Amino acid sequence: MPPDYYQQRPPSTPPQSSVVQDIPATVGLLAVLVAIFVVMMYQGHGQITNAVAYRWGVSDPQLIHDGQWQLLVTSIFLHGSIMHIAMNGLSLYWFGASIERIFGSRKFLILFMATGILANIVSFVHLKEPSLGASGAIFGLVGAGLIFPIRWRSLVNERARRSILTQLTIITVLNLAIDSSIPGIDNWAHIGGLAAGAVIGFFILPEALDGRPLNKNRETMTTALAIFFVLVAVAAGIIQYRVGKNIGSGSMQPAPTVEYRSPHRNWSFRLPATWQAGVLPGTNESAWRNADGAVITVKEVKADGSLASFQQAFASRGLTTRPVTVANLPAFNVTVNHKTSRQIITVFNSSSNTVIVMLISPINAYNASVATYNTALASIRLLHPNSP
């Protein structure tokens, strides 16, 4: 009998690879998301303010309608809170790692960017409210993961197919159900991303299952498409950087502000010192104007009813109200579009009065003005009668 050499030596082990080598696109995207969030938190002094979010490129339907297409891209990489980035970051790591191993790094990048943009387009068409986050793109990855064991049925064994479909279906249904019960969640982006991922995934053969001979033209096209989406993200970031400089100073120091108090001294808010205080012509309403011609007005009226009655009054004029919170108080916003200007009206109750705050901005100054307006609303605080 010849000697059994296999028994005399340990079996060879495959070369070890690091996580970065194994799933470079997932790790790279996660690093970009976290880095952007950290810088945004630093600029917002520990929180993601509206001014910071608009500076970095939140997806605002009004601005996109004005031609700022880059917001469909930049908003994918932004998050509004630690919980938001934590949930999306973990989801990207869990789902992204699996999808990247199945589809390959290049096709993974194509899926992430294409579904993220398409999700934002669906949100833009249906939601009409600002949004941000990578969840639309993550749902796109889930959609591709759901479709590939169905589309490539002959390449996936029955046990693996049932396991994949069962797990992803349960996760998808639970996430959509939870999101539907939480105010402010952009379900249109999630649904759009899921559908886009399923459609795109139907036409992309996962590299892990691709047994075809190497085709140079096919490889070149896949690489070129992945590079194209990376360049789209870079171009969108450069454009938004230039736009963002008009929203706020690039320095980490807050711009000088001035505190203003209501006539009854029961609440206050802050505005940049560059906004000039005055009175709205023809009225006795307090008003502040900036150099771009935007105006913020404040009016207090005797509260004769609940906020619901005010909402009904706007609804009777065909205007849609959106619930918000001002100084931890229930409030609502109304947006009114005109040919050359836009208005945002915010209504909340303070003590025995109803407060109506309004922004009137020329369209060409809306981007910067709405960021200032949102920051002013976030600065509102309630005062006690003896407050200094």
C-alpha cells in the first residue's frame, strides 16, 4: 500500500481575506455614511438641525422642482439622528454584505445607487415633503435579494430559495408595517426602492451564480456603469457643496443671532442678525427681512378653537396641512406656491394665543430662506412670565 500522504499532513486552508477585501463596497459606503453624519453632527453642535440638513442636500420636493436634481442623490447619504444612522447602517451591513457577495461589488454599487435615486423620485412624486436617508436604497437591495432566487430558479436549490424568500419577505413586511405606524417615515421611498430593486435585479445575473465564460465587453460595461454612478454621486456632492455655501457659513461657528420675544413675552425665537426687524407693510405684524427679499412674519391671535379648526379652514381652501412639533407643542405647516414666491405657514398655540409664523420667499431665495425659517422654528422656546 502506498503511504497515505493526506493523513500525514494537515489539509491546506484557503487564504484568509479581511472584511474590507470581502465586501469593499459595503464597507466603503458605510464609512461614507458615518463620516458624513459625524461632520453634520459637528456642524449642528450635537444635533442635525434643519439648516445643516439643507446645507448637505436634503431631498426637498420644492427645490427639486426648481431643478436641483442633485438632491435626489445627496439625500441618500444623509441621516437625521443617531437612531436613524444606526438602523440604516446595521441594515446596510447585514443586507449589503449578503447582496455584495451574491451580485459582486460592481453590481452592488449599481443596485444601491440606482434604487436609491429611483426611490427618491417616487418620494418626490408622491410625498411632497422633505426626506433623507439611505433606507430607499437599502430596500432596493432587499428587492433584488427577493427576486434573484425566483428569476434564477434553476441556479438556486429549493432549500436555499425557500429560506431566502421566507426571511426577506418577513423582514420586508415587518419593516413596512412598523414604518406605516411611525409619523414622518418616508414609506413611498421604501416602496419605490423595493420595486426598483426587484425590477433591476430581474435583469442582473448575480456573479456568484454566473457560470458563463468571461466576456470582456460585458465586464467593461459593468465596470463603466459602476463608475458612472460613483461619478454621479461625486458630481451631486460638488454641486450641493456650492449651493450649501449660500445656506450657511462653512465654518463650525454658529452665525450671530438675535433673540426676539413675543408681545406677550410668553415665547421667543432667534434669527440671524442680518435679518432686519420691522413691521409688515399695511399691518401691525412683526416682520423680519433679509437681503434676498425673503420675509418672516409673526402674528398672534386670540385662540378661539383648537388647531383642528385652523386646519379645517386651510383644507377648505384646498391646502394640505402637515403635523409638526414646535417647542414640544403640537403644530402644523402649510405650504402655498405662487408663480414667483412661496409661503410656509406654521401654526401653534401658546398660552391663550394662537401663533402664526409665516415665511414669504422669492423662489430664487427659497433654498436659503427655508433653512433659516426651520432653524428659527427649532429655536422657539416657551417663557415664564418672570423670565429674564
